[in-house]
Amino acid sequence: MIEANGPAMKWTESIVVARPREQVHAAIADEHRLMEWSAWPKATGFSCAVDGDGTSIGSAIVFRDRAGTEQGRQLLTRVATDRVEYRLRNRGPFGREMTPEVDFRLEALDDTRTRVHLDFRAAAPLPPGARHLAEAILGRRVRRLHVEDLEGLKAHVETSRPREPEK
């Protein structure tokens, strides 16, 4: 959960994907598919594995460093027709635990296009002065990776053939 005094890092990034909302939703709400387009594994050098089935509430993407030590989890907490929410627990500055929140909001523009909004909220678990400095540095990198994530989602969904729903 975000600290009581609120997140200092908070933003929304958006992109339009030339595919129906259902196709875009499927690429976000399935953690296996999400890892196909996410910029984070390459940027961090972490290996990622899904703990659970990858589509049910409580499933998580587990991030491990090269030594195999768990560095964080991205937990699937809500799936709705127009929204997918993830809550993270990961090591932040100086090894302190952070709990970022990432929500994807999907807005059908028409039958063939979907606007995706990525909402991010986080607070570095540090005293005020150090917190502001760490968030200024972290914020630039994290926001850039969120933009890359959305671009990766767009490229992945627009170049993939629709998958049949599993029965």
C-alpha cells in the first residue's frame, strides 16, 4: 500500500492500440502474455516467472536476480472489462521494500481501437529529503520504462493474430 501521506511518484501514460478492447485486455490480464511485451525484464536483467495460472486474482509475476534471489512480485489484484490492476512489492532504494501500484484502464474508442492508460503510483520508503531525491532519479527511469511498456504492448497486440479464448 502507498504510504498515508500519498505517493510522490504518480502519473498516467496513454497510447492508442489499433485493436479491439478485448484483444488488448487479453494481453494485459494474462501475466504470461504481459511478459512477452514488457520492457522490465530486459531493463532490469531479472528473470521472471509466473506464480499461479497467470490470469486469476492472486497470480503473480516473480522477479529474480541473476543469483536467483527474489527481488519482487507483481500481483494481479483486479480484472474487469475495462481495467486490470497490479500491486507490486519490490526492493527499492537501499533494499527497502516498495509497494508500487500499476493500473491499466482500457477505453474502447470504436470497434477497432483502444486507448490504454497506465496509471502509476509509488512512494520511496525513505525520509523526506532522501525520498524526494530518490524519487526524482527513479521517476525518470520508471516513467521511461512505462512508455516503453505501452509501446511494446501496442506492437505486440497489433502484430499478433487474435488468440482463441481458452475453454
